[in-house]
Amino acid sequence: MRGALLVLCLCFSAPAAAAEATFSIKVLAPETALKAAQAALKKCRDSGFQAAVAVADRMGVTQVLLRDRYAGPHTPRMARSKAYTAVSFRTNTTALAEATQAGRPQSGVRHLPGVAAVGGGLMIEAGGGLLGAIGVSGAPGGKEDDACAAAGIAAIRDDLEF
């Protein structure tokens, strides 16, 4: 009798354990990532800046990379690094730049490979979760890169669950 009860308990608890072993996530569709990148690039152009824009998924993998015709050769790498950094640290890079200044406890973060602790990387969030990030490089400063990135997010806001 005790053996049958033990088997019965294990049978009913196995589905609960299996459900906890996996989880579902949402990621940006490539078309949505492209729409965000195009809008960010347009904002930069309209502001007189030649820039590169990268959109990364929630794992930090680049989905889209656009480089304007006269953007500097360093801008694609920097845009990817900004998007990666925003996703990896779950914070916008302007805030990370402030938090990692020399002498602060988090200053060592700046020395990790691929990290760009400068403005221009914004998280893309919806429905209470992180979907990815957008990074912009090529404007004359982080504030202007942030504005271009924000325009990219604004262009897809209605497409996302908020």
C-alpha cells in the first residue's frame, strides 16, 4: 500500500517539476528589430548625424545592424557593444556610464570585453520583460545617441505588448 501511494505521489508531482524546469521568453521578430533600427537611423540622419544602429535580442546577439554611408568605421562595433551592454547589465548605458566611473565600486565593469559604458544603448522592454536593446553610435555624444535610440523604440512601441 505504501509503495502504491509513493508511486501515485511521484506521478502527480512530476508534471509540476517538469513545468519548473523550463520557461518561455519573448524575443523581437527580425522585422520589428529592423523597423526600430531604421527609425533610429532616420532620427540620426534628420539630426545631421551619420551613425550605425544595432538591435540585439535579449541574449545580446545582434539581430540587425545598419551603418549609414558616411558613419565612421568604428561605429558598427560600438553600436553592437552598446546594445550588448544594455541587455547584459539590464540597464541603459548612460546610467551604467555614471555607475562605473573611476573610483566607484562597479568601475571594473568597464574592463570586460565588449562592454561600452557610454551613452547610446537603451533597453527594449515590454510586458514586464526585457526583449532586447538598441545601440547607436556616431552622434556627437551619448545624449544624441540616446535620442536616436529612443526614436527607434518609439517606432515599435505600438507593435509591442506594454
